[in-house]
Amino acid sequence: MNIVVAGYDKMLAALISGAKLHNHNILGVFRIDRVKYSNFTLFFKDIFAPSVDYSFIKSHNLYDIKAKSVNSKEFMNEIKRLNPDVILVGSWSEKFCNKILDLPKYGVINCHPSLLPDHRGANPYFWAIFSGDKKTGITFHQMTEKLDAGDILMQASFDIPPYATGGALKNKAAKVAELMTGELLDDLKNNRIIPLAQDENKAVYNKYPFDGIDFVDFKDTAQKICDRIRGLKPWAYCSCVLKTKTGEKVYRIKSAKIVELKQNTPPFNTGEIISIDCSKKLFTVKCADHAVEIKVF
């Protein structure tokens, strides 16, 4: 199979590595740097501070597609010239227009790190943890103009460890995607895939970020508070307001864990500090059910 890959970060590397492991031919790579930076800025950045994506592409001696958008005339001309069987996409912020979607023989296939139709949209790693899911996964689906809504071509699930952060989940998803990519391309080539339409009645589109995403309210349960904090790592740190003897103060939270209160623990109000360890910057705070021990900066 002749393919073009568009993406960034770990998912871009996963798609490239997975394709190469099964000896598929990568005609070119379109990296997000081309969209984010002007040609002038990118020229110097590639020389003095190259991105991980650029370094990875160059280490594999792959063609670096030059365009400003997947919907640009330049990108369309490149796809027509390269004539790939399929375009693989991993982590991308733009919608593809129909003119691009219809060009390759097998269309454009997106690698989405959730069990679609659940958690459509940006950063499903956060949403899987924040929603209390026990499992998440990888879905390869046909891209359409509607975000993350195309037919499912291949899907695999894996467990979410109890204390996994959003970043750890992203690393795991990339490894699973790498293993799936070669198999997907093999099955496409040999007509072994039966597309499965997504159930729109079960579709969940999550907005990311949302107002207050990084603020801890101690009226929530201890589990919900911890899930919010770990789900946002490493992209953001949560904040909270604590009332001490010197008054209210905003703290940035580094980590948190659940503390189950003993039966003989005196009653505390929600949001009230139960104990403080100043040397370790630890606060134990009452929440809706138990308590959380938070480490602050």
C-alpha cells in the first residue's frame, strides 16, 4: 500500500512505524508544524529548534510535504502527484474537505484514541479518565466532513489503570495504534474490512477545553476530583481555593490521592482542611464523600 500520513506527536510516529513494520510504502508526511508556523518561522525553527516530528521524519528519510493546510491547493496538488492509496491521519486539528477525502482509492482514515462513537472530539484521553471509564481504545474510521463520525474500520480496547494520567494513556494509545496500523493496511489491501456505521444514538461529543476544566470543587466526590487532576496531566495543572488561618488562597495542585475517613474522624465541612503538612506541601481536604490529600506547588 502507498500511503501519506498526516499528524503530529506520538500518533504520527505510531502510524509511520506501524506502516513500515508491515513494509507499506510511505510516500510523504504532512506534519502539523506546516499549519502552526509561517514558512519563514518554520525555516529557522527546523534549523535551530526542530520539532520531534521533523526529527522523526528526517530520521526515516521521508518526504516532508509542504502546504499550509490539508484543504489547501498545495496539499491537493501533492496528493494528486503522489497518488496514495490512502491517507492516514493521527491527531489533527483540521476538518478535511470532500475534495481531499475523495482523492485516494481508500479515502482518508483517521486514528482516533477512543472507542467511538464515545468521546468524539479533542483530547479523549482526558475524557476517558474524567468520565470514570474502565476501558478506552483505538478506532480507525473512515473520515467524513462530520467530525469523528465515519464508519468504523478497526477497533481495539484496553484497560485504563486506576492511577493513569492523561499522558500515560496517550502513550499507551500510541503503542496500540502502532500495532494496529500494519494490520489495518494489510486488511484494506486484501479487502478484509467490512465498514461498520457508528450508532449516532450513542455518540458523545466532548468539548475540550471547557470553562472551569482546571478548577477543583471540593463538593465533588474524591474520585471525581482525582480523575480531573490526573486526566489533565501533563497538559494542565488544576487549581483550588483553600481557606487557612491566614485567609483564602489559590493553590496549584501537583498530585492528589483519595483518603478514606475513619469512623471516629470529627465532622468537617466540605472544602475544610483536615490536616496540613507544610514541609511536604500536603493538604488533606474534606470533599463530598471522603477526603483528598493534595500536594501543591
